[in-house]
Amino acid sequence: DAMVIQNPRYQVTQFGKPVTLSCSQTLNHNVMYWYQQKSSQAPKLLFHYYDKDFNNEADTPDNFQSRRPNTSFCFLDIRSPGLGDAAMYLCATSREIQGGQETQYFGPGTRLLVL
Amino acid sequence: AQSVTQLGSHVSVSEGALVLLRCNYSSSVPPYLFWYVQYPNQGLQLLLKYTSAATLVKGINGFEAEFKKSETSFHLTKPSAHMSDAAEYFCAVTEGSSYKLIFGSGTRLLVRP
């Protein structure tokens, strides 16, 4: 089945130690998104890629970076994780259609714990 | 600016009872509307979406939602709750060609035996 895959499902890192979360998709969608979701809150968009074009949300901290080496893969890099970065990180994809974007499809998420 | 309001952060129903989760939106142009469900430690799964084709939208797992422009609402219903429906439900909106999903704050559905 076509899907959005996130690895690992759970990630533990130390305060200040860089960490990378990965996302891959078999849907061949041209748009990929990264969201941060804290406990009992709605997902918050960090940034998205439209093909290779990177689009950062205005309030996304510089500590968060992303790479998209090809259509299928997208990475979230947290350069110096703080305790406040502990959250669920969700990857999503969508396909551009005439007049808008099609539905966003989400991966299962990676839960990040910062010690 | 677009916004989504979900009334009730928690809704509790008995198994077999009607489920009604409320969603109101504000949008200056005809919106696309979505309901997503999230089970614990999982990603978001699309339940249904409205894209102006029909005002009553049927989704997965027996859920449906009705778009009411006059009330700017898109409430989610299910005639008979099942224990497996216990989860967090998010209403979301996007406008026209915008890539950005605007989420409501979510409603946690509890199903009592």
C-alpha cells in the first residue's frame, strides 16, 4: 500500500545533542510537511517542501532545519534539542491539484524524548 | 484569517449512543474542510473531507459530516458509538490553493461501556 513512513517511531536524545528524524513516502506526492504536536494540542506546521522549494513558517525556531534530497525522502534536523522540543513529530504529504492542494496524508509520527 | 473552533475539548458518550462533535469555521472564501482522527501515539488519519461536491459527506468507520454554509459549521456525527471510536478528533480547514491546514484544538471522544 502507498503510505507515509516515519522512522524511528520513538527517539530519545540528550539535551543539546543533534537529532535527525526521517520520513519517506511511496505516494509520489510533490509536497511534504513537518508538524510538531505537543501533548493535548493540535499539530503545528513547522515547514513544508513544494518539490525542492523549502518554505519555513515564520515562527519556526532556527533550531529546526529540514532536507529533502529527493521526492521520496524528507528529514527533520534538530540542531540542539531542548526540553521544550519533546513532542510528537508528524510528517505529511499532499499532491498539488488544479486550484489547490489535495488531502494531506500523515505518517505515524516520531515521538521525541529529550533527556 | 481562517480559524476553526471545536466546541468541547472532551465529549463522553455511551457505547451505542449518537456521537456529535462540533466544528465551526471562519473563512472568507469557500473552504475545504476535513475531519481527522488520531489514536494514541499514532498519526492523523483522514475520516472525511468536504470539497464542495456535496454538503453531506460520508467517511470511514460510519462517520459523516454535513457542511452548513449558513451556520459555518461542519459537525461530525455517527449514529452509534463503538468502543474503538475513542480517540482525538481534529477538524481542519484550508482555503482554495493554500497548502496550509488550520486545525481546531481537538476533541477527545470517550466511549463508556
